[in-house]
Amino acid sequence: MRLSPVVVCLAVAVVAIVAIPAPHAQPRAADRPVTQADLDRIEQKLAQKIEAQQHLIERLIQLNEQYLRQIAALASELTPTPPAAGDARPVVAQPGPPDARGAVKPKPAPRAAGTLVGKISGAGGEGVVYLDDVASTSHGVATMNQQSKQFAPHTLVVARGTRVEFPNHDAIFHNVFSVTPDNAFDLGSYRQGSSRSVTMTKTGAITVYCNLHPQMIGYILVTPSPLYAQATGDGTFRLTGVPIGHHRVVAWAPNAKLVTAEIDVTDVEPVTVNLTVVRSDPGPHTNKDGMAYGSYRD
């Protein structure tokens, strides 16, 4: 049992009192034999001292229990009580920290959001829909693997500011590069088990190649914000958390022109929009130096 500071101080005082030596008796001319009456008086005084100490110890224990009860009561007052099951009363939010003037800053109410649903036709299961009038910067990390001489995933969607890793899982060298305007990069050749990365700072579609293997082609779409959704195999999509209001939505697929639509989002019911993209054949491509790959095909 933990003792309170008050009890500790009283206990120290008791020890100090008990430790005070009794005054020395005045020397007598001659010692006399100790009688039974003397022994009885000594025993009576010791019994009185022991009884007094017992009363003091009991008082210390009572004070300590009282102190612990006060601490428990104070803790229960500071701890919020969760609402009982079925209690419909709203939970009152605790106020935030005061500002420099001493006033409590109110917490902003959550902004209402809506949902966008629909279908992208002509995308071959690689369609993406996103809002291009909402901008934010991401600090996340995504991965496009090099495995079995292919990029996986074949299509990667990230928000602006995302760092994309390109690990090499093949037992051969790869050289990832892109010549897309405003998003060109060259990671050089590196072996199995190594990885290099690029931070995507510009929005738009990026075509990714390997300088050693012409069959390796991947696509990265960099959106203005995380407000995007990738369509399923049948082209359907669902985008949640869309801010209430008027927006411009964009549909994209590899090697297809962007298709846009104007929408008005509410928090009453989902907004439905169906978009169609037209994909084209990109044709052959050159290496990072603008030259043909030659006969290297392994």
C-alpha cells in the first residue's frame, strides 16, 4: 500500500520521538535493590508508551486511507464517463488548447462530402477517374515492380508528391526511364535486389520503359490529389469523400485522350456519371537515346 506524504511525515515524527533518550537519573549515593514495585512501574510506563504508539499508528493508517480515497475521487472526476449503450445523448467534444489570447479555439466541423459512381467504357479495365480541380500534395510511397521482364502493376495511379519505387526482382539488369515531357527521368542500370525511385511532382500521364527490354512498358498517372478511383474490370468505379459543390471529373486510360465532365456533388445521394474513352495503338518506341533497340530481345 502506497503511503501519502502526510503519513510519511507523521511516521518520521513518531520515530524521532521514540528515539529521544530518556534523561539520566541523578546519581545516588548508594544503589538500592530493585523491588517488585519498581518493576511494576516500569512495566506500566512501557505499556502506556506502547498503547500511545498503537493509537498513533492507527491514526496514521486512517489518514492514509482518507488520502487514497481523495485521490480516487479526484481521478474519477477527471476521467470522462463513456455513454451507456443505447444512450442517444450527444457526446460533447472537449475544448481544444487556448490560443495566444487565452480564448479556446473551436474545432472545425467536418466538411460534408458526397460520392461519385459510374462507369468508364473503352478502358479495358485500366480506367481511372479523378477530380482535376482539387489539389493537394501527397507524401506517400508507391511501388512499380520489375518482375518477369514486366512492370507490375502495368498501370499505377498516385497523387502528386508521391515517391515511386522501382525494385528489380529479376536476375538481370534493368534500366527504367521515361521521356514524357515534364516528367522525364532515367534511373540507370541496376541489378536484382536493388531499387531506385522518383518523386512525382508534376501531374499527368507518364509512360515508363526499360532501356534494355523493349517489351517492358508501364503507365503512371499522377493526379492532383488523392481524390481518384480505379475502375474495376467491368469499368465501374466508386469515388467517396468528394467535397460538396461543382467539380470537373476526368476519365483516363493508357494511350487514350482525357475525357471530362461537369458534375454537382451533394451529400444527399451519389452522383452518377458514365464516361467513354478511346484508346489508340502507341506503336513501337525507341530507347532512351532515341534509337532502335536493335536485336536485343532476351
